[in-house]
Amino acid sequence: MADIKLPRLPDRTPVKLTILLSPQLHADLGRYSEAYEAAYGKQEGIAELIPFMLASFLESDPAFRRARKGRGGD
């Protein structure tokens, strides 16, 4: 049955990560959450925004994208 168009789905098991933030970074993330709400009219907490922020950051880093492609990560 490997002839179907959709490939095998990737691992989607969430990974919990605990980090420590500086007070300034935490305050900035809170302000970003407020800016997000002002822009989209929907409140999202810091914890919900961070994974998307990190993914966006990594995707926008050309050197990282090249390195990932070189390792077969894409």
C-alpha cells in the first residue's frame, strides 16, 4: 500500500522543554503577546507563541537552512 500520494506522517509527539528566561526577555515576550493580540484580535499566551516564534526564526536563518539541507534535514 506504499503507492499512495501522502507520505508517512512525521513524528508529532510533543516534547516538553523547560527553560529559564531573563526578566527582560519575559517582559518582552509579554509585550509581544500583547502586540499579537492587537494585530489579530486573539489573545495567545507566551507559551503558545514561542514554538511558532522559534520555528519562524530558524526558517529565516539562511545559514541554518543551508546547514540543515547539507545534512539531509529537509
